[in-house]
Amino acid sequence: MAKTVLITGASSGFGEACAHHFAAAGWRIIICARRKPRIEALAKKLSAQTDVLAEVLDVTQRQAVAQFVEQLPNDWRSIDVLVNNAGLALGLDPAQQANLDDWDTMVDTNIKGLNYMTRAVLPLMVTQNRGHIINIGSIAGSYAYPGGNAYGATKAYVQQFSRNLRADLIGRPIRVTNVEPGLAETEFSVVRFQGDVEKAQAVYSGTHPLFADDIARTVVWATQQPPHVNINSIEVMPTCQAWGPLAVAKDMPEPE
Ligand code: NDP
Ligand code: 8X3
């Protein structure tokens, strides 16, 4: 029987690309996201290649996530891989000016949504004694940058949660991987800048960023390793991106 992957946030970017790559490799696909027309259009495309189950789902809705997994049809309950990809950054303002609602939304989506989905699917994996959870973290979870404040902190959570899942799952054939991309051109910056396409494009102009396919290939690769091999984390940057020096402020005013 073909393997099954459940991908959250499959209506664009990495999630959508993962759906295409897994479908091309013969996997059965469960896709979910909030935008119904996008999810339906993707399901239609993929169904030419494989079996697809599509669901409109907001991962921040705890009850809805639990119900969705509980009510999966019997022939869709055997999930081999969960890709916890749904997520977003909102704003790039310094912490003292940031919008607190944006911080809440990032925590609700990137942390709590990932928790809800993991907690719903993991018991199925434990019962079937097989599974792989792939979390989409970020380099922002390891390296601080101005304006990264709450977003980076949510991805630091994803990093440590991924490691702690491995600690809990010791002795079981269930793998956990945290994929940590750097600069990647998707709808990420359009969302971050609340629909300001010009501002979003400026982020990537003059660069050769990662694209969604690069991350989808990485995700699929992690699943293709022999069962005794667990890729704990993969940090992926475009060649044009690297670290800068630590910031040092000169001639700082003394506190009053
Ligand atoms: P996109 O904006 O292209 O995709 C984000 C996806 O998440 C969309 O499908 C969106 O679908 C979904 N999503 C957002 N909120 C929710 C929600 N509450 N419930 C369900 N789905 C939701 O961005 P990316 O593909 O770039 O982002 C995917 C992941 O990769 C995110 O976790 C992001 O933080 C991470 N990442 C991105 C990087 C980048 O530079 N692009 C780098 C490092 C990590 P919908 O709106 O239809 O619900
Ligand atoms: C997305 C990468 O550097 O914009 O997680 O935070 S970055």
C-alpha cells in the first residue's frame, strides 16, 4: 500500500510544493489549510496522480484539529508522515512597537497549531508503531535578527519541541526532523507585510533565494533515509545568505 503524508499549510509555498513532490513519488496525500479554493484546486491537480483528501482547517482551532484527525476515514488513518508546515511571520517592527495581536497570531499558529496537530496525530503513529514528524522551523529559531522577535521565538520553540519529541519517542520507530530554512521566496513576505507585494519583492530582489521546491526536496529526502536513520535537523540557506558580524552600538547614550 502507498504511504500517506499529511501536510498542513498546503495552500501555498513549501506545503504546496511538498504535496506535489510526495504525489510525484506515489504517496497518498492529505492536504489542509484555511483557503478553500486553493486547497480544492490543489486537490484537483494532485488527484490526477494519486489519492487525495483535502480539508479546510485552521490549525489554531484546537477542537477542529482534534475532530479532523479523529474523524479521518479508516483508510486515511494510517499516516506515515506529518509535515507541520502551517505557519507565518507578521511584521518586522522592533519589539517595543510590534503589534501584540500579531504576536498572538504567530504563537497561536506556529506553536499552538503545531502542538494541536502533533498531539492529534502522534497517538496514531504510536499505535501503528511507525511514523515521521517533520516540523518546519526556521533559521530564525537559532539566529536573532532585528524585528525577528516573536517570530524567531516561535521557531526556537519548534526546534526544542522537535528535540523533546525525540526524547519522548526513544525506543519507538518514529522519527522527528526539524527543517530550518533560510531566505525563501514564497508568499511568506507578502503575509509578513500584510499584502504589500512591493515590500515583499524587495526582500528577494537581487538575491537568488531558496524556492519552495528546494525545501520540498529536502523534506522528501529526510523521509527517504533508511528507517534506522533519523535526521534531527536540517538547516538550509541559499548560497547568497550567510551570517553577519554581531552588532555593536557605538557612542550609546547613558541611561538617565
Ligand atoms: P506561505 O505563506 O507561502 O505558506 C504558509 C502556509 O501556511 C499557507 O498554506 C497558509 O494557508 C498556511 N497557514 C497559515 N496560517 C494557517 C492556519 N492558521 N491554519 C492552517 N494553515 C495556515 O509561506 P511558506 O511556505 O514560506 O511558509 C511555510 C512554513 O515555512 C512556515 O511555517 C514558515 O514560518 C516557514 N518558513 C518560511 C521561510 C521563508 O523564508 N519563506 C523560511 C523558514 C521557515 P492558508 O492561508 O490558506 O491557511
Ligand atoms: C523565515 C526566514 O529569516 O525571514 O523563517 O526569518 S527569516
